[in-house]
Amino acid sequence: MTTEVTCKNCCSAIHKEAKICPFCLTPQNTNAALRRYIPALIIFVVIFAAFRISSSINTNRYEQPVSFAALKDNLVVESSELSFSKCGDCRSTFNAVTIGMIKNNTQHGWENFQIEVRFYNKDGKLIDSVSDTAYGLAVQPHSEVSFRVMERAAKATEEYASHKVIINDADQISDYY
């Protein structure tokens, strides 16, 4: 009775009970080959499944950004007041200080407001304007936040009869930081 067989891969003579060819390291028994690759296959399936699950979770949470222009009318300046303070680094000029409240009537949070304040004289003529981006100023959905805009006054304080606050732009607060 012969004790040698031919390797299925490299055709070398090997012992008939050898599970792996000593020359090319090819498994000779199909069950042995399958057992050799099962752990790698299981690890691949687990990693693939975990990736698919995490991708579907993140996809479900993502919302398309909302245009500020579409919801601009729902961000309302509820109140504002104009006052003047002495300029700290100069003698003869004043700062025009506008404080107020912004109410967010949307379901989205907003931040980094671009606020414009227009100043009018007693005849309703525009006499001064201030624009400021309030970085870090944020308002959550259906809530309100206070703001302050301050700039050196271009005219004498007596000329300032009224003002109007306009929110020109804001960024939607992102869920991903």
C-alpha cells in the first residue's frame, strides 16, 4: 500500500495523511481549508455589519441644512433700546448702544447672527448704521436670546430719534461638532 499522494496544488509527492503540503502549504483536506479561513470570515462579517449599522444610524440623524432666508421672518427682534455711553478712549464722542431680545419661532437653532441697526432722525431720515456679527450668540428652537450692538456714534446724540434692528443672516446650529 502506497503512503504517498500528489499535492492538489503543486503536484509534489506528500504523505497521504498530510493535512497541509509541506512545499506549498496548501491544505489537502477541504474541511481543513474551510476551518483555516472561518475566523477571518467571521471577523469580516462582524466588521461589515457594524459599519452598516453605524452608517444607517448617522444617515437617519442627518438633516439637510435649512436656508436662513426661508425662515428669516420667524426670527423676530421682540424689543430693543437705544442708549449712549461715553467712549472710554476718547473725550468728545459717544457710543451708540443697542440692546434687545431675539425670539426664535422656528424648530431650528441659530448662531452667529449678522445684526444691522439703522438709526433715523426725527424726520425719519437714515443718519447712521451699524452692522455686527455676533459670533457665539446662539438661540435654541422656540426660545429667545439677548444681544448688544455697540459702535461709536457718527452724529450728535440729539440727532438719534429712532432705530430699527434687522437680522441679516445667521448660521443653523449643527448637531455635529
